[in-house]
Amino acid sequence: MKKSDDILLIGDTTIRPGERVNVDLPVADLYTSTSLSMPVKVIRGRQAGPVLFVSAAIHGDELNGVEIIRRLLKLKALRSIRGTLIAIPVVNVHGFLDQSRYLPDRRDLNRSFPGSAKGSIAARLANLFLKEIVAKADAGVDLHTGAVHRSNLPQIRANLDDPGTLEIATAFAAPVVINSNTRDGSLRACAAKRGMPILIYEAGEALRFDETGIKTGLRGVLNVMRNMQMLPAARGKSRVKPVIARSTRWIRAGASGIVSGKVKLGSTVSKGETIAMISDPLGNEEYRVIAPIDGIVIGRTNLPLAHEGDALFNLGTFRNMPKASNAVQSLASADSTSKVS
């Protein structure tokens, strides 16, 4: 475990215990010669403790995490922090400016790790993030949303076979936890090779703020910090008890047309149930989208138009469906009654 009783160096900036410092990490300039930098906030407690990084907008159009980190940094609770929080609200600065998932070279930053200091713009940015942020931390939480026109139920994706990762995944207390394999070139795969516990939090849709997803994510980050003993334990607050998905399955359109009657995000569906209708514009033909399994809708398209083969719903399956359904329902209750502090 890295200790906060020594000097931390990020870029050319030295951060000592007890300091709160803004760091600007230089990234590739625009072709107008305008300089760009990745904004980083480092908050160090006076007491030694773990180092946690929280990052957002690795995909530049995924905005919920930016707001989660903004709210996190305003909390008074951080005054009593033990250890170090490294917050990076916008990793993919170029994509964020362009409201795009990708970098200017059309590469996906989250498929470019570990990168190279002499490679493409994506490779260079991945290498910089790995060297200046990941290498300095004990654990990480990476904040994401669904893609454009696609929403995700608040959920954690992680390698639950690793005991350390399982512990913080459970502590986060999202309603759904998915045991997810890593993908080559992803930040999570690269961190895993270094033995670092890392969580991916998914909630909402690209280019949109989702208040439930933001509140759930903020509570989750604080829960992880408390679990790591970076913050005092919360008093008298009950957590959502997460349920682990055995598997997930995308349901695709069997025909092209206009999609109507879609079940809502978080709905519990039964095998054989009609979960949407697809019809041609004249209304002459209709095609029923049938749930092939019992499950909970953890992702869905928001577009009312579909081509044959388009992904419409992502269903999570659980050993105990009633328990899973209750966990998802408790999300709305927690959002309406609790205050994040």
C-alpha cells in the first residue's frame, strides 16, 4: 500500500501531506497551437493511508462521472480524509471538447492501454495516465455511462474473482454488480495486470446527466473511501445490498422498423413476455420482441427506430430474481430519501 506520509509527484507538481493541489497534466496540443492539459485534483490527508484515483470521461461524451467528481470535491467530508484522493474529471480532454467518445484519431482511449510515449495520440494519452495516475494509486474507480442513445442502470463491472476487487465492489453498493471479463487495451485490464483493484461504474446515457446515476455514483465512491478507511464510517445509514448478475444478454431486433412499448430500465421481465413492439411506418406489420429469459433490464436503447440486429435491451440474470428486483427498486427509494454527505 502506498503511503501518504511521503511526497507525491504528479507531472512536475509536488504534493505533500495535508495539501489540496490542482495539477495540469499537458496532453497533445490542438493544431491551432492551443495548449491542452488534463485537469487533476489531489487531496492529501495529514495521516498516512491508501491512494485512490477516481476518473471520468475516458470516453469524452460520458458526462455523469464529470458531475460525480465535481460534487465529490465539494464535500466537507473530504476535510477529514486519511490517505490521498486523486480525482480526474476529464481524462479524454479532446473527446470532451468535441462531445465525442473518441480521440481526434478516432481511436478509443479505453482500448489503447498501456499505450506508448511515442505512439498515436491515444497511445500517448493512455501512457501518460498510466504513468502519472495509475502507477501512484492503490485502487481506482472509473466512471462511465452507456453509449449515445443507450442508457445503463447503475451498475458495477469488475473482476469479482479477485478478493480485493470483490470487497470494494460490494462496498460501493450499486444495486447490480456484474462479474465482467476485462478487454484487451482497457484501463481495467491494464490495472489488473498490475494487481490493482479497479471498478467500472456504469450509469445513464452519453451526453446526458442522469440524477439517479450521479447520486448513486457519488454515494458509491464515498462508500469505497470508507471501506478503505480513508473516511470515517457513516453513522446510521443503510446501504443498498447489491446483487451479482450471473450473466448478461443483449436482446436484438428481429426486424427493422419503429420500436414502441419498450419496457423501462430496471424492469423485471419474464421469459416469454413481450418487451417491445416493432412495426413498419404504415402499421401493416408488427413484430413482437420477446424476452428469451427471466431477467432485469440493466441497459436499453432510447431510440424509437431500429434496424434488424440492433441491440435493444441488455438483460441481467440472477440466481434470486425477487432479491435482485428488490435491490433495483430500492435504488429509486434511496435516491428520493437520502442525502449524500
